[in-house]
Amino acid sequence: MSDEERMLKALEDMLQPSGFDVVVVCCSNLAAENYWQKRLEQTVKQVTGVDGVILAVHEDWNGGAGNGLGTLYAFQKACDKAAASPKALDLKKMVAGGASVALYHTAGKGTRLAPLPGAENNNKPGVKLPSLLSIEGSMQPLTVLEAVMRQTSSYASVRGGRISVFWGDQVFVPSTELKSSSHPADILAALRPMPTKEEWEAGQLHQYGLIAVDPRGDAVQLEKVTYDVAKEYLPPDIEQVGTSLGSFSVTGALMESLQADSCEHRRSEESRNKTRPEHGDDHGTGR
């Protein structure tokens, strides 16, 4: 099967009823959280074909947590919100039992989508597309976030017991068959055969974060390096290299381990800050 045939098959799969059991949306603020909670509860079945649990949360981490810590923080907030819901859901227990969870990052102004988010008050996942959904008795345009949910819903069937993390404004069509992963973590990348030095430089690959994969499917991440540096540090049996899409999945066990480590790190930082006097503070009080 050619890449084109696989992509057409992937498009067909996206239109089948196959959504995640739980959908977590990480928003910029409380207003966005409330908006997406209400909207997605009304549209999730139309979009994915599955009436999944919706948990919209907002990132109130001072200065922004980024993709890594932001994922851990958003998942914990989703666990808290699920526990406080009328059904008192135990999200971690659901994942341990095989539930599939999708987490969509939507925070930010949408610089790469500009000027389109301006029409939505910089609500980048709310940018409208030429398709319609029935909401409260009226037909309303599909949003970018809902399009991403539809596109990524095909991963649900191979991501049981995992948390899958996606960008809320990034639509892509896989050119390879979707398979379940036996690794604690995996990441999506646009792979190609290991390039020559000339191809590396022509493609300006030194400007990108890259993923290199060996014959066993194990991956190594490279961060903006030259061809010579890559050849020096990569294992000799690397077969494919490509740009990372920034979307990944982790098992529930790895998520809990990372959260525990993150909490310990934050407690350590808070402890140091409380005992570290501010410069220019006459009373020597901690932060």
C-alpha cells in the first residue's frame, strides 16, 4: 500500500465512530474552560461518534507550564474535576482499567494561525471551518479544535490505558498504519530515511528538534544539531529521522510516576523559596 493509499484509509477511519473515552481540554483561562466544557458536551458525539466524558480545565500556572509540565498539571486538574463531578469519576483508575484519554493543549494566542484567531478574540481553537454542527437547535460552524478531535479520534482504538497528548490546532493525516505501543511513551514524527549530509543541510534539519528511530522502534531525540554532531552521537543502526509533531502518549503508570516526581520537585522549589530572602527586603521575609 502506498503512502497516498494509507492516508486515504486514515481519512476514512477518522470519519468512523471511534472517539476517546475521556477528552481533556487545557485552556488559557476560566472563561475558555467554561466555554469549551459546555460546547464539547453538546458536540463530542457529533464530532467523534462517541459520547466521551469532557473535562475542560485551564492553566493557571504562573508564567505558563509548557508542554511537559503543562500536561502533568492539566491531567491532575482533570483528575480533580472528574472526582468532583456528579459521577465522582476516578480518572486514574479509569486509565488503569483500559480507558483511552485524549488531552488537547489549546492555550496561547495562536500566533501561527494569525490573523484568523483575531476573529475569535484570540481563542485559537475556536477558529471556524466550513462544516456545520447542530448546537441547541441551530447549525453552527465546526471549530479547529473539533476538527482536531475528529482527526485524532482514530487513535482511540489503539490507545487504551494511555493518555494521548495533542495540539488543539494541529491537524495531520498519518501515512502509516496506526498501531498500539508497547513502550511507556511514544511520540509522533514525520519520519524519512536517514539523510545524507547534503540532504541534511538542504533540508536545514539543524533548525529542528528531530526524532531518530532504530530498527526496533526505539527513538532518540535530537535538538537542533548539525549532521556531523548527529552522526557522532546517534547509534550506528539508526534507520529513520524526522521532525517531531509534538504529539505523544504515555501509559497511566508513567503519568503517575512523572506526576509524583513533579510534585516532589515543586515541593522542593517551594521549600527553597520560603527560606530564601528577597534582595532588598529589610525584614528578610521569604517569598
